[in-house]
Amino acid sequence: MNPTQAYNLQLDPAGQLKHFLTVEGLSRDLLVKIMDTAESFASVTEQTVKKVPLLRGKTVVNLFFENSTRTRTTFELAAKRLSADVLNINIATSATSKGESLLDTIRNLEAMHVDMFVVRHAESGAAHFIARHVAPHISVINGGDGRHAHPTQAMLDVFTIRKHKGDFGNLKVAIVGDILHSRVARSEIHALNTLGAAEVRVIGPKTLLPAAVKTLGVTTFHDLEEGLENVDVVIMLRLQKERMSGAFIPSEHEYFACFGLTEKRLARAKPDVIVMHPGPINRGVEIDSQVADGSHSVILQQVNHGIAVRMAIMSMTMRPDLESSPGDKAL
Amino acid sequence: MSERIAIRGGHVIDPSNGIEGRHDLYLAEGRVVSLGTAPDGFTADRVISAEGQIVCPGFVDLCARLREPGYEHKAAIAGESEAAATGGITTLCCPPDTDPVIDTPAVVNLIRERAQQVGKTKVLPVGALTRGLKGKDLSQMSALKRAGCVAVSNAHAPMANTLVLRRALEYAASHDLLVVIRPEDPWLADQGCVHEGTTGTRLGLPGIPDAAETVAVAQVLALIEHTETRVHFAQLSCARTARMIARAQEKGALVSADVAAHQLHLTEMDIDGFNAMCHVRPPLRSSADRDALRTALKNGVITAICSDHQPHEPDAKLDAFPSTEPGMASLEMLLPLTLKLVDEDVLSLRQAIALLTQGPAAVMGIETGTLSAGVPADICIFDPESTWMVDGSTWQSSGRNTPYWGQTVKGRVTRTLLDGRVVFELQPNRR
């Protein structure tokens, strides 16, 4: 297998999305098309009847091997607003704990004639693995795999950034916190670089930055205030509790003291900076409540945009021919 | 067994005797009788034409897992012996991580007897360094040696602490047993499954830093500094450890090293797209590491290329990358991958053959890997120019877990002789 095949796995021969596994390797035009399509769906979600018939008769399976509330819910809403039937399967408490292999789980669901899998899995590469082995008519959307990728989150983040900032060309974006374990950060870095952001910074202690992080096309900072200087966008990452036991950081208290986002520190950024967070947030660990609820925060908009962006991605993978004005076809 | 064989017209390469040229080779009573001219009164029962081919000692593979006993769903001695013969390998060392572990003479005997019954390749069991490979208590090394173990090793299993490691090294030395170390610090390796580098960072796969190997090598080198312990470092993966071992050798330490054939060609780039066939341990590292390993071969720091054969059932590779089992099936790839280094001007053909014969035999201190008169006639005849496709038509190993599946490679064994018996002969239509 060569790298070209790896990326082409998610594109059909015409270059349209077949699966949505990673932002890496997708063209700028395609990312823009996803955002434009999401824009048109955003109006759908504001109508009283919030449905379009694009995926009527299709069955979407939310296949979650890892717990999630927000991502699963927004995928479910997105699918329902596209008129698809939705099946939620929480495997964390299901078959694989009985020893069924990942492939057997997929084969069983395939036999039920489903059309799309939205997959979340604790291991990097799970969505690729499934995409490589599913029946040809099924599309796979990566809802987060290990530390690798969370491409729909990255797309809703750049969608949110575009809404506030317009063009990416002059933007300085800082991603703060546990980059090492973050699939969100990896996907955001690829999306921002593909869209031509002026600078992507990652800020965190060395223990939470991947060894070769610079090769992703970022500048690194170990001092939060220095890293926030003049940035247009700050993306805070969740610090997971289990990192405390792995000798990555000494304590939540010290982490907040060094890398917690406060009003005072945010003042180093541009006056019109926006503050983002993929959620769920740890108030007082990575972000101060005042900032999370403050005027710069767009955290709840992100959640809202998540639905339109996921509708766009689902419809584009299932209907590669889709032109971007589905709002007109609203029921 | 007592068949008298003349191998005529081949290009004989025997690095152990500095021989390279067109010679006839005469075998009788399962042993090499002479090279060049037939002994007086020698009449061949069988003449093998090796015209246009290389005749050399059978290959010695320092690390091949046969999976028996304990993992017969992956492979067994019979099938893997066939694969070894197909690959020109006449002697192989199997690591102790079978189930049960090779920590009693009974398991040693079981493996040796099974291999002798099959009679396709010689299998030398490597005994466990610690009981059950648990890293805590020393194994019965003296008994293992008497049963026929050529070396002891803890394979991929970690030692409990440095004190046990020190005592194990000292105890092995008192029995004049070679200790084979696959250097990897378990804490630094942690849950890693790929090289801690650019591809691993991009794919979000937990990394194994090269420090996991350097720290482990440094520890052993420090512990053996004032003892006469012989240590062999198995399957090096890093530029830095190759340099550390070179320095230790210069200072007179009794250390040797080998490298797995795939480490000399593949790099971390090859795991891209989550290619589980390239999930190996130690992980495929950077191209700089690969190049340094090649240099270490040329400089004589690394004296053996092994297959690091690890056959798996198909399911072992069908999962998300971190959940797949590491390892490649590679007995039949050992020759083609080594010859590729000749094609790429890294080694001369003679050097390449030395790394498969004289080099590994010297590491284990065994009388093979040579065509000296009187030694058992373990011989490989191959066509270095013949190309073949890695597919089900000729592949013998039960494991088909190789990233080379479906690819065309160069260098084909045409005959393998074990104790003067032809144990593999390429069917003419396969040539």
C-alpha cells in the first residue's frame, strides 16, 4: 500500500467524497465546498420544519466504540434532518466486550443493509480499517479514532472560524493543551494549513506535544502568554483526567496555573480574538469560567454548527453529485 | 543419506573460506568432501547442475518463530520448516516465547525432535533467560544448555529490574552461554506500536522512541563492562544503537548484533494508511536509521541479517492498527531482501552471503555456514537473477502476513540441501 492509496480511500474516482476519514490529503476546494454546503444547511436548521429529504430511505448507523454525548447527538440530529433512519449502537457496552472482532461487528451490521457508518473508536486507524473492509455501497464517516483524527470536529471548527473571520490567509491560530493525545488538534492543524492560515501554533508542555509535531506544520510554544501574542483564534483542548496519572503533568492546579486560559492571558491576543473548545470543558482546569462564558467565546456556536457541518458531510459522501443548495429543497 | 552428490558448474561463494569462483562441489555421507576436484575414486550417484547459479552454504537465520508449541493456529514446525527450506535456510534459531516457554529441557527436546522428524531445516531452540520469561527468576540455564540450547534470551519480555538482568548475564556467562538481548526498555516503549517520528505523529499512533532501544543497550553494555559475558543484540532498529555497539566493540566488548531484513528496506513511511502488515517490533524507523543500519552492515558492526519471521493467522492483522499483532512472515523473503542490498550497491554479493552464513554461524558458535571439507553438507543453490511473485503459488509459510504479498522480487532458491539431502527443489515450471 502506498500513501496515495491511503488518502484516496476516501475519494471516489471522480475525486468526490466517498468516506470522510481524515482532513489530511483533501484539497482546499473540497474543504471550502463542505463549508459552503454546511452554510446552506444552516438555514435548514433554523426553519420550523428542520428536514430535507436528501437521505430519505437511507440508514445511518452511529457506531460508537467509545462514549460520547455531543458528537453522537449532533450526528444523530444531522442524519434525522436529512430524513435518514438512524440506529445508535454503543459497542462500549456491547458485542466486542463479548469478544466479537471489529470485522465481525461490521459484517453483521452490513447484513442489515445499512448505508452509512459513523464510527468512533479508541484506536487510531479504526475508521480507515472499516472503510477498507465495508461493502462498496457503504460510506464511513470518522467520528473520532484514537489520537488520529476527528475530521468533522475540525470542519465545524474552521466553519466557525470562517463565520467570524472570513478569510484564513491572515489568521494566527493557537491550539492549547494536550496535543499529544488529541485527534481534534491533528485534524484542525491539517484543515487550517490546507485552508492557508498564516500561522498555526501549538502551546503546551513538552510532555503533551508529539515528538515530531513541527513536521505537521506548526510552531511550538511552551509558554501560554508568549504563544497567545497577537493570535486571532484560540482553541483550547480538554485535559483528560487520566493524564494526571501518567506523569504528563503534576496536577490540575499546576496545569491551570501554567496553561489555563484566563481573561488576563487572553488580553495578549488580538482584541477580536475568538475562543473555541471542542468540549466538554473542564472549568478551572484548562479554561476559566469567565472566558468560557465571556464575549470572546464561541463554544456554543461550535456545537450548533456541528449539525449543519455534519449534514453537509453526510450528504456529500452519500450523494457525491450533490450541488450546494439543498436549502431550496426543504420540505 | 549416503548419496554421493556432485554439484557442477555453479558459482561457489563461501565467505568463510574466502572462496568465490566457478567450482564443482562434492558431497558424500551427508558432508562436504571437497571443492574443485573430485577425491580419488569419487563416483557421483547424482549430479546437480548449478550452471549460472550461486552455490553457497545454507543460510543461518538467528531469529524465526515457528509457533510450536502453543500457537499452532498461527503456524507449526512442519510448515515453517518447509518455508525455511524454500528460502534456503538450513539452520534457524527459534526464540523461547512459545507456550510453554522454552525454559525446560522437555520443551527443548520437543522442538528438536519435531524438527528432526520433519527434517527440512535444523532448528536450534534458544532457551529462556528467566523462568517463564517473567523476568524475575533465572531459568535452569545449565540444564537448557545440556538439552541443546545454543543461547538464552528473554525474547520480547521485559526483565523485572536491572539486578535480575545483571545476575542473569553473569549466570549465563558462568555457563558460557551467549545471551541474546532484544533491546527495548519496557517503560519507554509503553503502549507504543510505531516509531516515535513523523508518520506516527501524523497518524496519532502511540510511539516507541529510539531511546527505548538506546537505554536498553546502554544498560547491558554497562553491566557487562567488567565481565566476560557474551551478548548478542538482536534486531537493531536505530542508528544510535548501531553506533553504541560499534564503540563497545572497539573497546573490546564481546558483543555482536543482527538486523531483520525488512529493517534494511522499509521505514516508518511504509505504515502510512495504517498498513498493519508493516506493524513490526521493533518498529520501522526513519530512513536515516535504515541507512545507518546499512552502513553498520558494511562496516562489520552488524554481522548477521535475520528474517525475524513471525507468521500469523489472517485475523491477527485484521483490526485497527494498534490492536493488530506485530510481525511479518519472512523466511522466504530473507534471500530476496538481502540480495536487494546487492542490487542497491550496499553490499557485494559475497558480503551479502556472509551475512546469511558465516556471520550468524559465528555469533552462535556453530559449525555451519561454511563449505569446509568435513562439515555437514547444508547448501543453498540459488539464481540471483530469477524473479518471482510473492503469492500463494509458491509460498510455504502458514503466515501470509507480509507487506510484499503480490509484489515481484528477485533471487530464487532452486535447491536446498540438508546433510547432503535435497530438501527443497524448485519445480521447473516455477522458474
